[in-house]
Amino acid sequence: MRHWKRVGCGSELTEEDVLAAEEQFNRAKASPKSSPLFSAAAISPAIEIEVHWHVVASNITIEGGWIPYEQIDAQMQVLNMDYAEVGITWKHVSTTRIISTDWFQNLSLGRDINKANIMKRVFRKGGSDSLNVFTVGFTESNLLGYATFPWKYATEDAIDGVVIRHSSLPGGTARRNNGGRTLTHEVGHWLGLYHTFQGGCVGVGDLVSDTPASAQANFGCPVQRDTCAGEGLDPIHNHMDYTDDSCKTGFTPGQIERMQAAVRTFRVSF
């Protein structure tokens, strides 16, 4: 019997990194080249972002990472549903299939990051307004995924995108995390969001005023959990926590505003 292990996201930053990134974000937002802030309700139609899928597999079985097109389509439906309130739609425009046991198994952060960057430099498509999704196995780690932040594109455009566990797609085998919300979470980072538990109870937090602070990541669906005094209940239903896919329901207005600012500043030219 396989035991369920707590798995999470690799897009974690120190407080110093967050403050430095925020300074860069604020400078970019103040640039004359930045477009006016928009609201989701004012967009007709919504902003459309192209999505390029890169399916990395060790063989041509589903277990080996060869996910079928139907599963990708189901994931795109989840992504579009979750970002409708943000005013963004996602269009699947290409799928590349890559056979590499090494890349499938060993693309975690740390010692494997150079390997991941080589892969992305070879296969990434499009510009700042194109989302590249790489699916891998992460068989040597407990990672569900990781992403690049939008302000990194200016200097690291060749490695821009997200990497996710192939079994986290809808209907996959990642227990408690197979509803497609891993990609929703990682795209949140790609659009400038931090984890809701960033900084714990005393740090700068996620820099969004309407997400109550949490002492640490939440797993499962711990209703009524409150780990930071005076902050309100932990936002366990937020896409940027680590709770089960079935527990997640959406973003806050503050997170939506932040993503909109990131889109018009770093991702899409109006």
C-alpha cells in the first residue's frame, strides 16, 4: 500500500527575496509603458493567453507521463473556470511530447534546476504573454510543481513557465491533488501571487491585504483553523494554500487585483 505523502510547491521565497521582488514590481507598475489597471468586469472579451504544453514522459504509458489529450483538455477547463473571475481566458495552442526518463524523474529544484532550465530553453515557445506548461513525474521528490514569477521574465525569458506533476491533472493519481488545482496554483505564481502563508504570522506576508496570515501551509481541509491571532481564520479555501484540491474555491479580490496588475505590467501589451 502506498502511503500518501504531503506534497507541495517549490515556488517559495525568503522575506528578503519577496521585498526585493516587490520593489521591482512597484517600479515596473510605475513605468509609463505600463497599461492602466483593468477590472475583470470591464473586459469584453477577457484577455486571452496562449498555452503551450510540453509533456515529458519516460515512456508512452500514462503512468510514465504520456498523458492523453483528453486529460489536457480537462485541465484547460479547470484553468479557465478558476481564472474567469480574474478576466483571463487560456487557449491551448500546442502540445509537444518529449521522451526522457531523466527529465521525467529528475526535474526538482536545487541540484536539478540547471537540468530543468536546459529543458525549458530548448522547448519553450512564445513571449511574455505565452504560458508554457511542462508536465513531469517528480519521482525523486514530493513536489507538485513550481513556477517563475512575472518580473523575472526580463532577465530569464528562456526559462519562463511552470512545471507540474503529471498526475496532478484531473483524473490523475496524485491523491488529494488530482483535481487540476496544482496548475491553478502555479499559474497564480506566474501572475505574481505568493503563498497565503508567506512569512507566517510575523513576516511581510503575501502582500495582499485581504488574505489572513497563516503560521504555515495547510494540508487537507482543516475547517475553522486559526494559526495567527487577530488575523482571522486561515484561508484554507484559497488556491494559493496547500490544501486538497477539493478544498480550494477561489482567489480574493486583492489577489485578483494583484494578478491583473501583473498581467498588464509584465505579461500582456494592451
